[in-house]
Amino acid sequence: MRMMLAYITCRDETEARKISMYLIKKRLIACANIFPIKSLYLDKGKVIKNSENVIIAKTTDKRYKELEEEVRRVHSYKVPCILRINAGANKEYESWAVSEIK
């Protein structure tokens, strides 16, 4: 089974925690890290400067599609950023993570 990271931006820490807990309870992720970030992006030709929080969630390739669907269901953004990052892990961590993601 291949490990993956899901990089998910959220409007604030409250939303990031809510989404992370939701994904953990559904056993779609083994772990989530939440970081405050500063974002710059284009919206209809205008540069937007914004504070957000990002979730880095550990999952497997087999669960990624369902994770993406669930994030879309509960996220406040019309077009949420959900990035899939292939990752390798040490065997002990991978074994633990896989056991937590059913």
C-alpha cells in the first residue's frame, strides 16, 4: 500500500480541526498536522492576500478518492484546494498508519 499526503487549505483553524477530526473519525486518515499559512492567489484577475490554515493529512492511495469526496462535502470553499502528494514512509510508521486507516 502506498502512503499519500493530502494538502488541504482551510479558511481558519476551526475549519481545519473540524475537517481533520471528521476524516480521522471516518478512518480516512491516520494523522493530521495543521499549520497557519499566508496565501496569495488570483481570483477573477485580482490578487488576494489571505490567512488560512493548511491540513497535511496522512492517508493511503486506496483511501484518497474517498477522502477527496468527503472533504468536498464538508468544506466551506466552493473550490477547495485538495492536493495529492505521493509519499514514502519508514516501515514502522507506514504499518501504524495503514492499521489506523480502515
